[in-house]
Amino acid sequence: MMDMDLLPEQDHAGLFRLAADIEKMPDEQHFLPANLEEIAPGPYLAAVVSGVDRSRLSGHDVVRLMNARARLVSHYQAGFYADVAEVAHAYDPDTTVRDSHPVEFAAEEIQTALTKTRTSARLDLELALHLRLRLPRVWEAMAAGDIDLARATVFARELESLHPALVPEAVNRVISQAPELTTGQLRARLQRVALELEPEAADDRFEAGVEDRKMTVQSNPDLTASVLFHNADPKRVLLASRYVHGVALKLKRRPGETRTLDQLKVDIALDLLQGKTIEGAPPAPTPIMVILDELAGHVPGYGTILPGTVRDLLEDAAGVEVTTTDDDCGHETTSRRPTKAQKRHAQMQYPTCVFPGCRMPATQCDLDHRHPWIEDGPTACHNLAPLCRHHHTCKPKWKLVRETDGSHTWTSPLGHTYTTEKPP
């Protein structure tokens, strides 16, 4: 079994020096070490973050403190799951003897010790065993504070059905990028890698998944309810989502309509499920963009779809735009509104909103003038990029610079910079 030790030998003298340095900081303002981001998570970093008064930090340093503590949380969560995996292999209460396989009723041991439900304990055990046996590099990244529990869980879920011999290769392809990806971006990346590694099994996994489709209803803590569709055919989901979105856009334009777009979508979907007639339906179909390559299709904001799903979309629906490349930007225009060629070019260059981590499809975004049109910014492809309505409103508080390589660098109100790379 892999070495799951989280606590290598520490510089205890350094901890005492650190405590003394913290004591000497002036009362009016505290400071974080310049090398804070380089300190490995563990007792030393814990001493740093616990000894600083966050209310006496600058706004810039409060963000650094938050990031440091997040790395610590991941580090200790990795230790927790290492403990869970060890419990699963321990069967003698008085010795260090371990079984080579998880022992019977290990989940019940975890359930009662942690006062959890049986389901919760089982899920913890499954993830712990995945990290120990199938995903050791993911566990190491979590222990190093590079990825959090949510990302580790995405690795476990998305690679669960991949042949065990292929899992290390899948992890190796993605693990270095994982710290910079949201869970949605990571999920899409892993789905793509799994398809590349085992394309012949993709259709079988798809068919088996669709066979397990179901709808569930659950109560929320505020006593509202949620309706969930599981393992549905993506073609039907994409078309249904597009239809509801289109009707919502149409109703939103009515005089006196006060509901948000999201509220309208929920109301419309529930009305349809109850068999009610929707005023203003059907809408003109909004486009579904599918970027196609030799292996599969990719729907911005959604993820990878199989070639069969692409064919089904083309056969069953209008407004599905399938493309491979589109370099025709068209000419600069004096109008504020981009031309159709410019709009399509921007959507192809940047399939989703260019704010860091946002996966809103470009087809549902505004086309932002990086240099404002009102300040003589041209309506030209080099000055246009999609921003969802929410992140559009972040400007000018968030400063945006488009780099020469096509990436976008954002500077937050507290002085931190984040870069959205141009998609390959």
C-alpha cells in the first residue's frame, strides 16, 4: 500500500521563531510572509494562519490568507481519507495488523464512529479506497494542497468506469492542470480524456447509463424542492434546455415582467411538466454550437458528446451549428453591434464566457468590447470576447486586458490577477 504519511519531520525551531515574529507585528496591521504560497501545508503553515489577525490584514493579503487556509483544509482532508482507508483495512483492535482487502462492516465502523448516516459513511469509504487504490496521484495533490476535496471527488466519479489499467494515464494527463480548473471544467476535461483512452467502450457506457435514467424529487433545507433528472439522453436535455431558455428570453421582454431569467426557466419547466400551455411559445430556436473533431463533439458550457448524439441533434433539430474551424472574422465595422461574421468568429475563438472559471456558452453571452466602444474601442475581432451578463457587470471594477496570445488577464478589486487561457 502507498505511504499515506502526512507529517514529515518539521522544523520545530522554525515554529518557535515564527511565533516570536508574529508577536512582534504591530497592532495596527499584520503582515503575511512573502513566501506564504511556497510554504507546504502542515503545522508550519497552520501556525502562520492561526497567528495572524485577519482584521488587521490588507485586502490583498486577506485573499492570500484565504488561499493558504484552503490549502490546509485540503491537506487535512487528505489525511482524513487516508485514515478512513486505513480503518477499512484494520481488523484487530489491539495490533497494527491489516488485511489486504477492506474488511467486512468497515462502513459501519466509520458510520458509528463519526455519527454519520450509512449512506454518508459508505460514500466516504468509497472515495477513500478510490484515492488509495486507483488515484494515488490525486491523493498526493490533495495532500499537497493543490486540489480540494471537490476536485478529488470529480476524479473519482469521472474515472470510475474507465478500465483500471488506463486510470493512471488519465490522471497524468490532467492532474497538473487540475488546480486551475473549476469542477465543471475538470469534469469536461476528464470526460474527454476517458473518451480518448477508451473510445470503443464509450457507446457501451453511454447506453448503460441511459438505461439507468430516472427522475428524483428532493426537499431542500428551506423547504423548497428540487427536481433532478439523472442519466438522461444528452440530445433531449440540450434541446429541452434550449427550448426553456428560448421561451424565458421571450417572456422576459414582456412589459412588467419582474422575474429573473432563472426564475422564468423554473416556472416554464414546471408548467410544461404539468401540461400547461406556455404563453409566447414556441420561441425561435437559439443556436446550439457543437465543435466537432475526429473523435467527438464538444458543446460549450456542457461538455463532450458522442458522434451519435451529434448526428441525432442534426437530424432532429434546427439551429444546431456544427463546425471545426472558423477563421473568417469579417471586416471592422463602425457600428457598435458586431456583424454576424464577427459574432460567429468570437464564439468559435472563445466558446464560453472569458471570465475565469465561467462556462456560460458564448451563444448565451454578450459580446464585450474589451476597450469600450464609447471610448472609441473598435468593433473588431481583436476587441471582442463573450462575457455572460453577470460577469459583464463586473467591469470596470475588474480590470480586463487581452494579451497578445489571445488570453485574458483580469485584475480583481483587491489586486489579484487571474488569466483565462485561449482555448486550443
